[in-house]
Amino acid sequence: MKKSSETPQEKKESRRNFLSNLAMLTGLVLSYGALTIKGLLFIIPPKSQVKRRKIYAGRLDEYSLGTIQKFFDLEGKEILVKRSNEGIKAFSSVCPHLGCRVHWQPENKTFFCPCHGGEFDADGAPIAGPPKDGNTPLFEVPVHVDESSGIVYLQVKDTSGGLS
Ligand code: FES
């Protein structure tokens, strides 16, 4: 058996160095681990847990072509629902530029925002003003039409916090 040539003082110092290095290594692993997790969450955001609720928006046969019907989501924000040859589409009336209310102009078949002259075509695409410069379309609200009953539903964000 090999006899250690270290003095008790050296052994004590060696053990102290070992424990000190172990503590430093543990700290580094924890801090870089936390940094890595934060970085990954930034790059890959967690899936959105937005709950949606269907709200009644009339019957399909109540919509005439080219007209708009107005509804309100659970936060009281206006939704403009339009029927065209392509089907039903719904948009938030909140302008994506600075949040003014857009209005349907049947004579032009466009949505118009009076605040800065923003204009959108019938599909919500920006065609004039700051929304066109920023290429920001109207926010579209998902629509579901029940085939058998012809009832139109808007799928709005559920802010009720209650049971579905
Ligand atoms: Fe609508 Fe500026 S808020 S164009």
C-alpha cells in the first residue's frame, strides 16, 4: 500500500480546494442551465393557451352579400362580419395602426379608418395609409358556420374565466 506523502495540513487544503471547486462548478452548472432554459423559452415560446368561446352571430341566410353585421366579443370589442361570394369573414373593428375603429364603406367596398386615413379591402388587406405602409391587415376573427343549421358562430377569446 502506497503511503501518502501529504501532510495533514496539505490534505486539509486539498479537501478545501476540492469542495471549493465543486461549489463553483455547481454554481456554474445551475446558472448556465437557467440561462439555457431562459434562452430556449425565448426562442421557442410556450404554446398559447388562449381559450376560445363560440358566440352566436346570426344565421347565414340573414346576411346579404356585401353587407356588414356588427357583434361584440366578450371584452366588448366590435366585430364586423361580412358575407361575400367567398363566404363569411369577420374582422375586429380595431385598426391595427393605433387602435381607432374602422368602418365599412359599402360604396367603396372597403374598411376605412378615419384617424389617419387607413384603408383595407373587403378581405381586410391594407390598401392605403399607415396600415399599408406597415403592411398590417385587419385582425381576422375565426368564423364557424354550422352546415346543418346555417348558424354562424364567431370564435372569440374567452375572457370570462368561468366554465365553458
Ligand atoms: Fe387607423 Fe391610424 S389608427 S390609420
